[in-house]
Amino acid sequence: MPTRRRFLSAGAGVLACPASATDRQPAAGQTVRAVVAAGGGGDFQTIQRAVDHVLDHPPESVDRVILEVRPGVYRERVKIPQDRPRLTLLGSDAASTLITSRMSAADAGGTFFSPGVEVDGAAFEAENVSFENSFGTGSQAVAISVHSDRASFRNCRFLGWQDTLYAAFGRQYYRDCRIEGHVDFVFGNAAAVFDRCEINSRGSGYIAAHSRTRPDGPTGFVFRDCRLTGAPDAHVFLGRPWRSCARVVYLNCRMDRHIRPEGWDNWGDPGNEKSAWFAELGSSGPGADAAARAGWAHAITPAEAAAFAPETFLKGSDGWDPANIR
């Protein structure tokens, strides 16, 4: 049986401790690092194997696990369980670092069984990585599901068609990302802020489908300073209520002409118009026709919009500020 290796931080490098140190525990607050390279030359060739085997000691003893994901195509389904908190997938270039799978809800036995990547560990981070479900049209097919509180994504891409990004639970922050799809391709009940992202509609449909179930719930989707782009023949709603008290806000976003004038859909139930909370402020571009918007949507003031700043909306009881992650 090969000797198990322990990966410890050593500046920017990776240290595989010798066999004589296999009983050594890292000090509290230490960072554990390993390299994943699909073509070889790293510590692991698959991301899942790295997640499963990079630690052979309690995760409470380390501050963070950083998996450096080298450029390549990783054709695998990845699960990051609850006992792998504070884990980072760190790529160098999202365009050349792709985690991809092909699984539809019909084949998987339901939407929630279809994700290519499932994140359950708290305080997950990803940077310069693409997440894709390549199934295509005709079924829900989730690229990534995120059940991680204090999750952060920077310079990432989320590629799919229907139900691309399942922002399921907790507080989540997305900055300088690209999200693609056509029907409900950002959905879930997280408190999530999408900051300076490109939201690309590959066809007609709906961008956001939030699922807040009570009017005083702290969750919602906030799009700040985003660019809404779309296929030339697309006709797209900003959002619709997956559950009756859904909350979606667009702040200072540029909207191309693919956005429908009415903006919002009630998901076939006029009762949702009284309970859902959809709002805009400072929209611009040919798709930002405030006068034509559905009469039940909200136009908010700058003072009201301040509540949706990341450091406020995602603060929680622990004072989390995603801008201060690094």
C-alpha cells in the first residue's frame, strides 16, 4: 500500500511530507495546498480525488484547503461534502479550466440529482474556474448547486441551459462571473449578490427564479452593475417567482434589447403579484423600459437600495463581508 501523503503550506508551493511525518498534524490556522492537473504532473489528476484525499486529519485543524486546478478539461462530477469546509478551487484562467458533465434531470431522477458540481461545505471559494452541464435543451440540467454559507465565486463561468446555477442556501457572492442559460438559469433560495457579472441568455426564457417562502425571509437575488446580454432572437423575463415570496433586485444593470418590456412574470398565478418582491433601480440600455414594466414590480430609491449592498445584505449575525475575503 502506498504511503499517504500530507500536503502542507510552504509559501506558494506544495510540500508533501515524508513518510516519517505521517502522524504530524498541521497547526491551527494553517493552509493546506495541493495541485490538480488533468494531464498529470500534479498531486492529483481529478478534482474529486483531491477533495477526498487531500486531508487525512480533522478539517477543524486547518484554516483553508486550496486546490490549485491547472488548465484542462475535467470530465467528472464533483461533490464537496459538509466535512470539507473552507475549500478553494483556484484556477489560473476560467476559459481554459473547465469542470464539465452531461446529466439531465430526466436521466438523474430529478433536477436536484443532476448537478455536475455539488457544494455542501461552508465557506467554499472558487476563482478562475468554469462549471458546465453540457446536456443542452429539453430538460433541467444543473451545472453547479451551492448549499454553502459564505460561498464566494470570482472570475468564474457557469454554463448550461435550463437551471444552470442552483444558488440553494446560505449567503453567496459572485463577482466578475459569466452565467449562461435560457430558463430559470439562476434559481434557488440563497441570499446571493451578483456583482459586475455578465448574465447571458442563450435563448428565450427567464433569468432568475427565486424561492423565498415568507415575506420576512432574509434571502433574495441581487444583481449589481451587471450586464444582461442575449441571443439576437431571445425574449427574456428578468425573473419569476418559483415560490410565492420570491425576491429579486436589479441595481444599475445594463440590459440589452432581449429583455421583455414588462420585465417580470407571475408564473401563471396572479396571487404571486401580491407576495413576490421584484425591484429595479438605475437600469440602462434598450431593455430598461421602466414605463413598460409590470405594474406590480417595485421602483426603489437609492436609500432603499443601500440595504442590498454585499456588506449589508450578506452580513448575517457574524458580520461577513465578502469584499474582505482576501
